[in-house]
Amino acid sequence: MTAPAVTPGLSIRGFVPPLSLSDFKLVAFDMDSTLINIECVDEIADLAGRKAEVAEITEAAMRGEIADYKDSLRRRVALLAGVRETALQQVYDERLHLNPGVETFVRACQAAGLKTLLISGGFTFFSERIRHRLKLDFARANTLGVANGKLTGTLFDRPWGDIVDGAEKRRVLLEVIELMGIEAGQSIAVGDGANDLPMMAAAGLSIAYRPKPAVAEKAMISITSGGLDRALEVLRA
């Protein structure tokens, strides 16, 4: 059952507000277009003159129109081959900003005692900087291959694999839940794209920030205007 929107641009589904942040122990965030204002792969591609081609694949993947997220990311990363590694810092310095309300919401979660987890299908160059900037506890993302100061168009193999897709996001969330000794119902997952749906389904509370339609249809809290801190309208500190 879907309750009516609390205010325009904020809707709830499947519960009666308010909830208390202190009822939760862990919050997991997507990064691109959720914590930050850009899709990093698109902006790197823009510096190589290939943004339109890459962004088209990104948008289709986020809408859930591409079933194999791993393949879609490999295709996009392959188009970055030859881009100078310095382009990553340029994107971070010139184009990347935190989305409205992110710092307020993250601080509220931390003040309520929640552990904070960043699980991104993006890249560690950016996720580690965001982790430190927001003082998040954990992070998992993909690592771009680099050789001789240029991107190789590949992803670096890690012990767990090479790509954080929807299944990996869910697995990481559940692994941290187990390590913390808490219940899945004590976790919150925040995202915007189709690859966030598996972790959002596994969490006790799902929050969609400016989501794609398929995500808005399933999230318990959906924010379509304003900042991420609007979640605090239904989550007491």
C-alpha cells in the first residue's frame, strides 16, 4: 500500500511514517547521481570527446534497459582507452559536487550511530575521495586500469572480481550486515538506478534519490525534488 506524498516531490510506500534513524544500524549509498551530481564515466568520456556515446549506454543501464550491467560497463570503459590519467583529477576538481542535502543526511545518520557504506559501480579514484570527504566507514567500487599515465580501457581485477554490479552491491551489503551482527531490517539502502535495486530490496528501508522510473516504483521513500536530506522528513533523528 502506498501512502500519499508527504509533500510534493517526496513519496512513501509500504509503511506509515515517521520512522526513527536510531532503529537502524547501517546505511549503504550508491555514489554516481546519488551522493554526487554526475556519472563519472560520462564526464571522463566527455574529456575524450566520447560523452554522447558513453552516456547513451549509461542511461540505458540505469533505466534497466540493459540486462547485463557488467557488459555495459566494460563497453563504456573500453571507450576510455588512451585518456590521460590526469583527466580523473580534472573531473573531480571541475565537475564533481555533492548533491544537495547529502552532507546533512550523512551527518544525521552518523549522529544516530549508523555505520556508513559506499557501494559504487563507479571508480575507486572518486569513491575513496568521497569516502574521506564524508567520513564514511566503508567503500567498494571498481578500479580503472592505468598504464604509462593513460587509461587502458579495462578494469583492474580484485580478489572479489572486477565489477561492482547490482548483485555485488547486494552481496556487499549483506556481508557487512553479517559482519556487524545485525539484521537486514536494520539497514538502509540509498540509490537511483536499476543496478541499485538488488541492495535496496535486501535492506530494511530503501530510499530513491531522483530515481529512474523503475526505481521510483519500488523504493519505500522516493525523493524527486529537493535534497537527500528530505528523507529526514520521515526519518526522525
